[in-house]
Amino acid sequence: VGFYSLRKMSVPYRIFVRSKSTLSEEKRFFLAEGPGLGAFLSRHVERTAPTVPETLRRQKGQKRLRLPKWLKTSIPKGKEYSRLKSSLRTLQLNTVCEEAKCPNISECWGGGENGTATATIMLMGDQCTRGCRFCSVKTARRPPPLDPKEPERTAEAIAQWGVDYIVLTSVDRDGDTVLLEYSADAMCTIDFVIFVDLSDFGSAHFAETVRKVKQRCPSILVECLTPDFSGQVGLIEQVAMSGLDVYAHNIETVEDLHWLVRDPRAKYRQSLDVLKHAKRSVPDLVTKSSIMLGVGETNQQVLQTLLDLRKADVDCVTLGQYIQPTKYHLKVKEFIPPATFKYWEDVGNQLGFLYTASGPLVRSSYRAGEYYIQNILKDRRKESEQEIIK
């Protein structure tokens, strides 16, 4: 309600002025008491990763960076691609490959080197209740209700494809603050309510899908790329104990850029806790996370994020280039050269991750990494069987 509209209503009103600053006290203190100009002039900065050329950095006033040659991929086509797309449409299933405009869709859906086409199925619809600035998945305050037949149809699709490793992911289905009622009384009050989309944020639906897939294909390896379920331990455990083989949850970016990149309900420490709780629930579970590069992070911040993930006992990590999906999303700050990604792969291996995938086109559910993780899981199964025999 505008100021002039209130005057015309001929009722007493009160105008509240909101501070323009949205920074927390901790961040305001850091800005006030942080390093001064002299600290930057001294150039006492430890540079370990290869330097990114200025031509790959977005300059002031520059709208968008040109895509470097190593990020250009072929147009999706081919018999396997068409077959997979037809199967998904027939069974009314969504994929994160399409919704997130993944650059690897041609390789994964086309079958790649081994000729086996696969896709990352996105559960619980194609509308997310969160709005991260990097993600092109559609958003909605109140998405349609869950389809109770989706777990069965998902299992049917996977059985048809004949794959031995599948990745399941989902949109977020939590809540938001919405306008409940406007009352033009003496105080001109506006009431708000916290709207909760699903009471369990979809954890039961996720777990049921895993069970259906395992019933249809007992030998298949299932990786679940989950939301944070608002950090609720019981919901995390429900999915972790559903029979999956890999529990993945993406940290997405460094801690200092979370406020810029992700939805306010997604928190850095909360994401780390999700991975910790999953591992505590099932100690033998392989845990996995992913980091995007190119949104303005520093080398030291990336290193700290990797250290935090190892401290959370995460087994596998992937690092890939952020690519702006549309002109309305967060702009790319810089394109990271392949040599820098190779550097971070070496760092990840030195830190003790079982598997580190790092490259411009690497994504959290990138199929190139599935074969390595598959071997890790098979080796663990053999060790368990040998212990049982003993």
C-alpha cells in the first residue's frame, strides 16, 4: 500500500521505515573492523592455484563473458537421446538435466562411450519452493501436490533403461513467508504466516522411491542428491536409511558467497550438518558434495570449503564451472581454466577424498564419476561379504 493510498483511506496510519541494510551484525562488524587498505597494498596474498587470465574475468560494465571453447558442447541428438526422452515423457517424469540446462545432456542421454543412456531423475515435480540465483529450475510458492505414483513410474523407467547406476534428485518442497491478511485498522496491520508446503519436505516420498527402485532392480546402485530438509535430523535419516548407496548434498559455493548465490533458507553450516548426519546414520554410506567455481570465490575460500567437507567426513567431491543459464540469473564472474581445475583435483586427492572430479563441465551427477564411485561401492561390498564369511 503506497503512502498516497494510505492518505486517501481517511484512517489513522503509521509508516514504518525499514533499514536498507540486510547484513547481520557479525558481517557489519567484520566490514568495520576488517583489514584496511594497507593490507591489500602490501600484496601479502598467498597464490597457490594458477592465475585466471583477465580475458576470462568479467570487467566492470561488461554484461556477459563469451563462452570459452572448452565449455562448448554438441547439440543433443541421436537414437538413444530420442528413446530416452520419449520414455521420460511417456512416464511423465522430470529430469534435472533438462530443468537445470545441463551442458552434458548430449553425452549422458546419448549414451556416451559405453552406449548406455541415463538421466538424473528429478522427483516431486518441476517446481521448487526456493529460488537460488544460479538455478534455472522453476519456482513456486505452492507447487502442485505430490504424485503418489511417481515412485513406481520412476522404478519402471530405470528398469527399462537397464543401467547399473542411477542418480535421483528433487526440488525443495519446504515453505515460505506469505501475506495472509491486510487490515486497514487504526494501526494498518499486515499479518504474515509461514506456509509449509510438505510437513516432511518430501523425505518420505524420496525414501519410497529408493525402495521401489531397489525392489525392481536389486543390484542397481542408487545415488540420491537431496535437499537439506531444513536440517531436520529425522528426515535426513529417513532418506539415508532407505537403502541408497550414495548420499549427496551440494554445498554449492564457499561460505562467504552463500548469501549471494543460494536461497536465504539454504545455509552453509546447515549443508555440512546434513552430510554429517547422513554419515552418522549409516557409517558405511558414501557421502558426496559439489562446489561451483566462477562466482567470485578466492583460492583460499575454495580450499577452506574442501577442508570443511573433509572435516564433515565427506568421501567424494566434484568441482565444476558455473554457467549462467539465462540472462536473469547470477552472472559469471570468471571462467576457470582447465589447469586450475586440475590443480583442485590434486588438492582434493591430497586431502584424502576417495574421489575428486574437477573440470569445467563436471557436475554433481556427472556420469564420468559414476564408474569410479561404482568401483568404491563394489569393493566395500566385497569386504563386507568377506567379513561375514570369516
